[in-house]
Amino acid sequence: MTRLAHARIERAIRSAEAGTSGRIGVRIVPDEDLDAFARAKAEFERAGFHGAREGNAALVLVAPRARKYAVLGDRTLHERVGETFWRDVVDGMRPYFARNKSTDAVVYAIERIGKELHAHFPAGA
């Protein structure tokens, strides 16, 4: 990942997290073969997101070499947005990946998650 792409993702995370108590993490992994959802769960725990007091963290995992990705939300966030939301995010990322625009796919996911964090977990609520 280029520095420009990394900076763009960091800006998207800061913007999505501003004004909310939620957290968003992104992991880009070099694996060539993996179960993306299982790896996302492991990375979610490694980042300490599973212990978030409000249960409002999310993680986007991308494995470009394996051409796989996953999006995972903590318990309370998942309860508030539902399974359909996560499927919609994953489906919305697909066209970006098809055009080799992985940074755009990640930013798209961050922005969608950020909107839900703002709606359900405003800062100071």
C-alpha cells in the first residue's frame, strides 16, 4: 500500500470516528490464502476491539494477494445495524475491488460504518 493510500485511509478513519464513541480499524494483510472472516475475527481481538465497553468497534480486513476481504462489527454495533447492513457494505466494496481500487473499497466501508456509528453511538451520549 502506498503512503498516499495509507494517509487517505487514516483520514477516513479519523473523520468516521469524529463525534462518535465508536472505533474503526483496518488491516491489510499479505496472506495469499486465508479465511478472511476468521482472520478478521483474530485481528479484531488482537486490536483489543472485542473489549470495547460499548461494543461499538468495527474492523475492515483486506488481503489483496488472496483477493479476499471481510468486515466485522462488535456485538452492540451488530445488534443495532443488523446482518443486512454488513452484507450491503461487503457488496458495496465489490465493484471497487473489481476495478483494482482497493483503497476506494476500504474508504467506502469506513464511511458507511462511520455513518452508523454517528447514528447509534454519538460521542458523549
